[in-house]
Amino acid sequence: MIIILTNRYKNMLKHLSIILLLCCFLTTTAQESTQRKQLFDYDWNFFLGDVPEAKNPNFEDKGWRKLDLPHDWSIEGKLSATNPTGGAGGYFPAGIGWYRKSFNIPSTWKGKQVSIYFEGVYMNSEVFINGKSLGVYPYGYSSFKYDLTPYLDFNKENVLSVKVDNSKQQNSRWYSGSGIYRHVWMIITDEVHIVDHGIGITTPEITPEKATTHITIKVKNETKTTQQISIKTQLFDPNAKNAGANETSIELPADSEKEIEQVVTVSNPLLWSLENPHLYQAQVQILKGNKVIDVTKNSFGIRSIKFTVENGFQLNGKTVKINGGCAHHDNGILGAVAYDRAEERKVELIKSAGFNAVRTAHNPPSEAFLDACDRLGLLVMDESFDGWKESKTTHDYATLFDNWWQRDLESMVLRDRNHPAIIMWSIGNEIIERKKPEAIETAKMMVDCVHKLDATRPVTSAMTTWDADWEIFDPLFAAHDIGGYNYQLHRAPLDHKRVSSRVIVQTESYPREAFSNWKLVQNNSYIIGDFVWTAMDYLGESGIGRSFYSNEKPGEHWEGDFFPWHGAYCGDIDLLGWRKPISHYRSMLYNDDEKLYLAVREPNPEKLEIKETMWSVWPTWENWNWKGYEGKNIEVEVYSKYPKVRLYLNDKLIGEQETTVEQEFKAKFAVPYTSGKLRAVGIIKDKEVETKILQTSGNAAKFMLKADRTTILANGQDLSYITVEVSDKDGNPVPNADNQLQFNIEGNSGVIAAIGNANLQDVNQYTGTTCKAWHGRAQVVIKSTKKNGNIKLKVSAPDLEDSFIIIKALKSKS
């Protein structure tokens, strides 16, 4: 048969072909536009209490509280000496809570694999989908995922229910928070896909001309047939320019996984360093024919690390002395909630205080925290557990260890291994069984597990003892790559003579021993650095680092109940982010960007004495307001990297002192108090080159409000931290002010997420609209809603002039 088409029919077929091609394009585009990882934080219902029937999809929850994640219900509660968390948990409430969310599945997800990914739930979470239990995950700091695919209904609403059980107390030695306190994500993939955390990136060979990048990719086929696929990796440099590519074709049998390795050479690599934290991106695609069926993007850095007794820790071939601080996971007055901005700000504060490293004591941190360390250039010791098989508290990780250690350790290492900021892993802290031979076998077991997953970084754990037994730990140290010393760095020189191959890091130190530890680090190549306990104040472990008056209850934090203390005051940075004098001193030891600092040691009150505890330093303030001490000597401290300093009071010379290493870069002056202007001056060759001033202020008259950011994203999660400082009429800070402050917010673009001060004995709730100033300061954290607009915060107090600040919330910060 011969068919002759007229021009009219030819044009119709041409148009039909175009329409069919367009339909195919739109279908393909729709399929490819399904975002692989979708934030699932919004529009949850919450109830504090145990409601077992809440797992059922038809349960009525309309009366429940509506909220967005991340969420920590403990920080919202009232502090009480009778709360079961006790001093360890900061006297906050705990208990059981339920979360529920209803959602519909779009038809475009048919044939897809759908899973739910939790970055962290504290703790003992059980997840239900449409009434079906997906499992229980006990450890509150691990990320975990469940497959939802078999249980989803495309024809009606689906219900996800999460029970969170933090009722078994005590299970922690610090404030844990309670609830779904980190992000939740929905993950949608093809049946042939890249396994979550299945991409590992290393850079084993680096020269100025090129870097060899090794990428391992684990892919999974969940179909019933063999699949022919290609895996394409493309690297992009920090300027988003193409930096290299590789493509591999493989045959993937039905219901199987396979790991492949690719090598990509990067020319003229930009190295990740503390000063210039350059980040590359690896885009990995799975292609079936010409169709992209899965794609992921992973940031990484090109950098080398090396640890030797001869040269210590080397980053990109250069020895770096580690000035580190330990940090718990909470975000101060916000509690445990891991908003991205809160985690980023924490990294900013730690780095701006002069630290170059952080230890995540004593658990894996949030993903946002590690992302910020990568972006901002802060080294990380990533830690898994506080203890192993023997308990420190009744319900701690020892109850889980045998059944869960491997899953939790693998979860941490696989999730975190591509972060260039991480330079070592820690598998434990002051384990109770450290004097038993079994501890050596446990250590070897975990070190082997880590090395199989990541052979590029060393493994340590934190060891200590306060008795005569020390050399008996040599076999336990030998099971690790690096010896972690808690408070025992003074033993290192003798240890080095006995075990010359041991590389040592002090994993915890007393704040007051900053100089002696710095000197040990500087003078011994086999000591790579020091991590002070701690970089920042934190909630829980109540009373550690406190000082007290002689008429108050004595003792260390573990020796009794010191309520209303509900947090730790041993940080270089206080709960609001304000640097204490010890922070300036420590930074001056390790860095040269700050060379002069002036502070005043708090004098003993009449008939009383100030007493210290093991983790405290003498209470020292930026304060020359000491009414009632007129004519009495007050000790003034000047920290200096200059050869000499002079101190003046009201332009009268008090004295001049040397401030070299022999004086530990410190000068102390006894000054008869009189109000006015205290002035410290740095001296080089008899020339005054830098000045610091403390000024006596007048009466409290008004407020100074300062926001860390005046424009935030209207995404329901962005934050602005507003410092409130009480000042006199001339704008001088009033460091003794303790006014009761009232906060009011106008506009529907933001809410008050938290308020508070740095006084860890103030039991005022961190949620609300009022708090007291402490040492003249308080803080308000504003959280955006999803609406554009201005957020006006007004602060008022009796007898003070009102003040306000405006924060803009925008959909896009262009």
C-alpha cells in the first residue's frame, strides 16, 4: 500500500510530533524536578504526655499544639529542683511527647522510593506511618532513616506519628533537650539510586599543580531486573566552575548494591585551610540511557592532614598548634534546637574567640554545625559517645552499647566523612572501665570499625585518672592512633620518654591552666594541642565552673545539689555569646590579632571570701563600677603581647610592668578604687601604641540594642540575635545593671524564640516576654515566620527610656 500525504496532513503530523516531544519533555522535566531531599519541618502537631493511641491514623489531634521543627520541649518548661533530670540535666523537665503530621503524596511519586530521614531525636523515638511502627531508635544524637514506600496511600491523607521518650532519667550528664530537635527530611528517589551517605570523597595526592580526588559511590537497585546504568561525577570549584569529571558504566543486578570508585584530577587546586576554607562540590548522577534518574551534591575540601611526633599536626604540610575548645550541642537560651543559623553562630563565636578547633563533646553534632565549620574554617574532633559498657548515669549509653554501638558509630562516620573540617574521630570520653583489659578490646573493635569506613583520619578517645595509676593505660592508649589526655597534659613529657611514638592531644583542660598548657604545646612537637573545657557555657552539669561566697554551700558540682544553678559556667564564652576575660587571654596566647586587654578582678565582699572550684577562674569583669569600695585596693589585670604595659587612673600613672612570656603575658596592679577612667596602654620601646579603657558609668537610663543581623530570611527558621545592654544617659554600659526588662514584638513576620541572660542561677524561663539584665546585659532571639515584613522589637523597663529595633524578614536576601 502506498500512502500519499498532502501538505495539510504533513503539517498536522509535524505539529503532532512537536506536541508529543513537548509532552515527553514536560513529563521528563516533571519527573526530574521532584526534589530528592525535601524539608519536612513544618506544620506538625505536638502533645506533651503519653498518648499511645496517637499512633493510629484516625486519632483526633485537633486540640494539639501546632508547631514547626526543630523543637525542644524541655527548654520551654519550668526549672525545678524536683525535676528528674537533676543537676546533670539542668533541672529541666523531660518526659514523653508525641508529634503527628498529616500529608498527601503527589501522583508524581508513584514508582519512587520514599523515606523519612531524622537528623536527631532525643531520645528513644518510635516512628509510625499510618499506624505501622517503623522501628525504635534509642540514641538521641544519631541520624536515622525509615522506608515509607510500602505503607503510603496515594488516595488519601497519610499520617506520620513520632513518640519521643525521654522519661528514663538520668540518661545524660549534661542538658540533652527533649524532642525532634534537629531537621526532618523526606527523601524521594528512583528505585535505582545512590545510597544515603553512600558517597565518600578523599584527596590522597595533592601538589600545587594537581590533586587526585577519589570518589567512592554506593548505588542500589531495588527493582527485580538487572539495570544498565552510568554513574557520572562532575566536580565544581569554589567559583562553581568545572573542575573535572568521570563517568562509569556498570551492570547492577536485581535487588543489589555495588560500590564503584572514580578518580578525578583537579588542576591547580584551591586548598581548604583555616584562613581560606575553599570548598568544592561533587555532583554525582545516575543515568539510564540519557535520562538522569538520581543526582546528589556533596561538598568537600582538598586538604592534607598528617600527625607525627616530629612535626605534630600538619595541615597542608604546615604545622598547626591546636587551640581547641570542647562544646556541647545546646544553643544556650534556645535549648537543644538546631536551627541552621544557631549552629552557624556558634561556630562564628568559637572562631572569633581565637579557637581554631572544637571537640563535639560528647556526641555527634548537627549537620548544620559541621557545614558551618567547613565554610568558616574550624577544625573538628568528631566524638561519638560519652561512655561505653559501664554506666555513668542510670540510663545512659551503656544500656545501649552492645546492641547499638556499631550502627551509631557507622552513622556518624558515614554521615560526616566528607567534611574537610574533621581531622580526627573520638570514640569515647573517660570510660568507666578504662582500667580493665576488656576496654582495650572494645577500643580496638571500634577503631577497626572507624578505619574500615575512613582510613584517612586518626582515632582517639579521652583518657584520665586522678590517682597514681597512669602507666597501666599504655595498652589502651596503644589501641588508638592519638592519645587523648583529659587534664593530664603535665604527664606528657615523662610519657614521651617512656613511649616515644605517642602523639598526644589534651582533650580537656582546666580554664585556669591556659598558660601552662600553652607552654607544653609550644615546646613539644609530639603534643598537637589543647581543648579547654569548655569553649562556651552550656546548660546542665549544673554548677561546674562556679565561684561562690564563703557563706554559700561549698563543693564541686558532683558533690551536691546546687539549685538554682542549672548550667555550666566554665566556658570562655558565656551563655549569650559574650567573651569572658579568660577568652581574651587564651586567644592572646595562641594568636597575634589581639594584643591588649583590661579587666578587673571582683573584690571580696566585706566579711566574706570568694571561693573557687576546679573548673572556675576568679570572677573577672570589664567593670570599673565598684561603689562602696572607695579607697580600697582592687586588683586590675592587664593581658598583653607588648613588652610592657602602663596603667593610668584618671590620667594619673599607677605603674608600669613587663608583660613578656616570663610574666605569662600578664600584669597585675593593686589600685585604690575611685570612680573615673581606667586606662591600660601597650608599650614598645617606651612608645604608647595601644590603649584599652574602662569607664565608670552613671545611673541606668536607656538601652543599647544591637542585632547580629538586621535582615533575615522569611523561611520560618532564620534568626536574629539581639543583645540588650543597659547604658547611662551618655551611652556608657552600666555593668552592674539588673533591671527587669519587658519585650514586645510588632508585626507578623517574626516571633520571640528565646529571651534570657548569662546568669545560670536565674530560673526565669527562656521562653516568654520578660527577663532581668545580668551584668548589664540580656538577649532576645527573634525567629522569622514565612511572611515578608518588618519585625519591631521594643524593650522597656521601669524608669528607663524605651528602645526599639527593626529586623527585616525577606523571602530572599539578595
